Amino acid sequence: MKKIALALLFSMSAIFSAHADVVHPTVEIALVKSVGTTDQWSAGFGNTINKGSDAWFTDTYIFTPEMAGNFKVNGGVFNIYSSMAQSIVFDSVTVNGVKLKLKSTYDVDLGQGTYSAVLGNTWLSGPLKMVVHGFAGGEAPSFSASYVGTLNVRGIAAVPEPETYAMMVAGLGLVGLMARRRKQSV
């Protein structure tokens, strides 16, 4: 009985170790400021996974520059495939811990499908970090599968602190006092 349990334990560990994630190095992605705006940024990114066997993977992206405050963020990741060897099934995609909505489609007439993960307008605070976890290549013995993504960020004007209002009122009071003194001396 002990030998059977031990054999079962070894076989289970071999199965689970065979499907360990490939964790890619964290990548910094530069947010680019939109032309003509003061509060909008965007970034594009992606990865291609080439393996001789199927692969679970985890990709991590840090978006720079690091910004303080709250932001309205949207975006997502997308894979289009015409064979399972090109497919990436997203298991989970998060931005700052918020899960993106996963979706898949297949068009029989075109013979292709898509996998996507989408984040609608969501309020987040920086720094922004996206983690993509998925399975690439289906049952194919070898494959090359890729995905692309975008992240859009829109800032909001900061709300002044009470001290800022106090300094503004004091400054206006001083300007008013100076104008009154000038008027009396004329």
C-alpha cells in the first residue's frame, strides 16, 4: 500500500512539474503622451512564444513613467489564430490586480479564432502593472504563438488641498489690501 501511494505521489509530481509556467522577465513599457493633450497616455506591447511543446507562461509588464494619483485605464490583449499552434488561451490577465474580461470566438467560414482579455474604463492608481498568464500552442508539438496589447491611461486634474485654497485667499486678500491702500493715497 505504501509503495502504491509513493508511486502515485511521484507520478503526480512529474505531471505537475511538466506543466510549470515559463515566467518571462518583467518588461518596462513606456507610456507615450498623446499629442495635444496633457492627461492622456498610451502604450502598445506584446510577446511571441516559441516552444517545441505546449507551454503555460506568465508575462509581466510595468508601465513607465510611474505616475501618482488616480487614472481611468482601459485596454487589453488579443490573439488571432488560424491553427491551434498559433493560439494563446488567456487564463488570467490583470492590471493592478483587477481582472480583465476574457473572451474567445471562432469563425468557421474564415477558419480562424480569437482570444482576448479586455479592461473597460476602470479607475486605478499607479504604478501600473499588467500580468498576462496563459497557455500557448494548443496540442501542437511545436508552435509560434503571439499576442499584442494596448493600455490607455487618462489622468484627472488634481483636486487642490485646503492649504492651497488658504494661500490663494490670503494672496487675494493682500492684493485687495494693496489696491485699497493705493486708492487711499491717490
